[in-house]
Amino acid sequence: MANDASNIVAFPDSGGQPKPASTGGKGPITMRSDLVEEASKIIPEPPVLINLVSARVKQLNMGRTPLVPTDHRMGAADIALTEIIEGKIQVDEDSRE
């Protein structure tokens, strides 16, 4: 699948100004919009989806092994979203209440 700018959703860091992606994970988190849409079908509550993706991105950045096949074009957020889509990770039902 081609990776073009219309397929990317950027979330700036808390500092307000987006930083280049080469800042070692401290810049904006970019996610493919098609993956966001698919994952939101599985976890329809945006705050829950955001928290799950954020927690998994943190784990991946700390060295945890991805649970899905990856390629060099996938960022940590894309990996996390793919894991959600494929049912590899999910929200603990007790934490939703």
C-alpha cells in the first residue's frame, strides 16, 4: 500500500510545535488514517483507543516486541493499531467501567 500524505494523521506533542519524526519518538505521533478507522470499529470510544495506542507505543518504544509482522515503514502507532485490528491487544473490560 502506498504511503502518501493523505493517509497520515499527525498528533503534535504536548509542547505545541510539531517536531520532525526523527527526534527519537519525541516528535508528533503519526498514524495511518485507514488503520485509525479500522481500530475505531473495534474500540469505538476515542479516549479509550487513544489511551490503548499510547500505552502500547510506550511499550514498543521501550523495546517490547511487536505482536504482528512489521516492515520498515511502520511507526510504533501503526504497529499498535495493527495489533488492535488483529485482536492481539485489547482493553481490559474492568478498566472501561
